[in-house]
Amino acid sequence: MMEDILRHFCLAGELRTAQSWGNGHINRTYRVVCAGGEYILQKINTQVFTDVEALMRNIHLVTTHLRARAADPREVLALVPTREGKAYYAAPDGGMWRVYDFVRGSKCLERADPVSFARSGQAFGRFQALLNDFPVEELRETIPNFHHTPKRLEALKAAARQDSMGRRKEVERELDFACAREDFTHTLLKAEQAGALRRRVTHNDTKLNNVLFDAKSDEALCVIDLDTVMPGFAVNDFGDSIRFGANTAAEDEPDAAKAGLDMALYEAYLRGFLRGCGDILPQSEQALLPVGAKMMTLECGMRFLTDYLQGDPYFATHRPGQNLDRCRTQFALVADMERKWEAMLAAGKR
Ligand code: ADP
Ligand code: GN1
Ligand code: MG
């Protein structure tokens, strides 16, 4: 029962309502209204996040760092402690729960026009800039090799070899598409070895619905979903936003032919992101932003395909074939980026 979970947290007043909330693929999220406050309750996905203690420690450290630099308290996620003063509640059945203040007067977008998309870019860029002086060695890797794209390709190949659901025959074309880009998957790791980019504190899951906007002013307000904040590449944070927000189709659009790169959105996000980063991003990293966009799109497509082959154990699905549709929109977007590659490079030089 929801009440049994909620009574372990320091909430203000009687519980009024609790309803499922948002479109996240990983955690189970509820909006909880009490007599004296509104909250977000989440059941943490422990299949995905096996070390909840380390995960919640990361979030505590990062939000504390950000809060010291914020102008408005609504800019930073605020954890609500349990009655024992802990950041999460471990239920007897093994369920792991946490509560945040609901960010009042905010809204979440699934699609954006260039103006709001640029604002989200600025928020994610600023997030990185504010964490530039955070001691990176303090953070635990919540999911090891999260954006190690060559390892993601290996995992896809293994799932295809195993073919536990008998779905491989439907996806030979998609498998070939991914394998044909094997060399490309090494680009960023090689650039790191060559000293062209370095690991920073990054968000690693920068999709549009992981930033909240002010419902009145429409300004970007608060970066959320901090589960994957850990060392990573800034260009991948840029790229994951492009993958989701600059696609002409929804992530799970069944007609992949509708997917493609909207250059106006790409350029808008680029400007916002660079503005938010300030002066932390050297030219050598800025030159790799298009690579980050293609890398995250290809990688996410491979992850959706792996999940489809394995029977959809990882990403929440609401209908059969949804992960395959998601994979196809990502690969169609990769193909369109390849067609528009010169324009993507040129956008960075203006
Ligand atoms: P997931 O990892 O499953 O994506 P999120 O932490 O992103 O989970 O939460 C899912 C959704 O819930 C978000 O996209 C957003 O719409 C909403 N949400 C999360 N935290 C808050 C908050 N503190 N205030 C208001 N809405 C929130
Ligand atoms: C997941 O948690 P959510 O829904 O914001 C996933 C991201 C994927 C994204 C695809 C921890 O993001 O890596 O890019 O789905 N998060 C995790 O939509 O795996
Ligand atoms: Mg999310």
C-alpha cells in the first residue's frame, strides 16, 4: 500500500492523492499530494540500479553542490528524508523508495520548439558548468560503462546470438545497420586517448523530459533524473538531447520514415548548450559535438534493439514492438545525420 511507504517519509500533513506520473522509462514515479505539500515518490528500479546506497549518495552530493550555487530553490531537486533521516526507504519486500519535493509551478515537455529547446540546452550546459569544480572521484559509477558504445554493440551482438525470444529474424536489417558502424563506435574513446576530450561530471540522460520548465515564464528551471550523474563526456550529454529533442518524430513513432534531424532544433540546442557551458568546453570538444549526437542516437538505438531481442526487460514498454519502433526511429535519425553531416559541422563553426 502506498500509505505504508509514505508514512516512512517526513511529509507535511495527511495524504490526499497519489497518481502515476510522467513518461520515464526506468523508475516508477507517482505524484503525491498531501495537505501541506506536493511530492514525487519513486520506486527505484533495482534491476537497473543495483547499488541504491551509492546511487543516493551521488544524488545527495550533487544536489548539495548545486544548491549552494542556485538562485532559486526550485532550480535543484530536493530530497525529502525518511523519518530515520535517510535519503531512501528500503521496504521489507526489497522495494527501494525515495521522495523529492514536487517542483511547484513547473511543467515537463515531450516536444519543444526551438526557443524552449535552446533553454533546455542552456540548463544542461549550465548543469555541467556548475559541476565543473565538483570532485569527480567522489562519484560512484551507478551503471558501469553506461555510454561505452563499443560495449553496447558487443551486448547487442550477444543478444542476437542468443536470440532468446526468436525475434532475430525480424531485425537482420537493423543488426547490419549497427554492425556497419562498428568503427564509428570507437571515435570518442580514441579522441579521449588522443587528449581531445576528457571525462567530466556529466548527467548522461539529458532527454527533454529530464528538465522541468517554469509553467509561467517558460524558462528552463530544474534538471532532474540525476540517477546517472557520473563521469562522462560532455559531447554525449549534448548528443542525448539532440537524439530525443531534435528528432522530427517521437522516440517510439511506428513509422520510422517520419524520423529525421530538424536542423533548426539542432542549431537552437547547440547555441543554448554552449551558452550554458560558458568557457568550460575547449575547441577540441566543441568540434566533437556532432559525433556525440550521432553516437548517442546510434547507441540508444542499439540498446532498444538489444532490449527487444531479450524480451523487453529493461525499458518500460506499453505495447508490443515498442522497443523495435524506438530502435528504428533512432537508426533513421542516424542515417539522416549522416546525410546532414556537413551542415552539422558547419553549425558549430558559425
Ligand atoms: P525515470 O528515470 O523513470 O525517467 P524521472 O526521475 O525522470 O524518472 O521522473 C519521471 C518523470 O516524473 C519526469 O520526466 C517528470 O515529468 C516527473 N518528475 C520527476 N521528478 C519531478 C519533480 N521533482 N517535480 C515534478 N516532476 C517531476
Ligand atoms: C531512459 O530514465 P529515462 O526514461 O529518462 C534511459 C536512458 C535512455 C532513455 C531513452 C538509466 O531514460 O539512458 O537514453 O531511457 N535511462 C537509463 O528514452 O537507462
Ligand atoms: Mg527521466
